[in-house]
Amino acid sequence: MQSNWWKVLGLASVASVVATGAVIARNERQRRAYSPDEIRERLHERHARAQQSRP
């Protein structure tokens, strides 16, 4: 019985690592889908918002 818990825990750990890797890969693909001009525009917008929110 004791070894079954370790097997379940091990499988759950592996599943967690795989799921995390899939999420990271998906986010990386989305990030790379932007053109350099789109990235520049978004950074300028974020900078302008940050400047407006400063006291």
C-alpha cells in the first residue's frame, strides 16, 4: 500500500511538469507571434500608462 502512494505522487508530479511546460510553450508561441512594430507600440503604450500613474 505504501508504495502505491509514492507511485501516485510521482505520476502527479510528472503530469504537473508536463502541464507547466505546455503552458510555457503556448505563451512563448503567442509572444513570438508579435511583429517588432507591434512590440514597440505596446511598450510605448505601457510606458505612457506608467508615466500617467506616477504621482
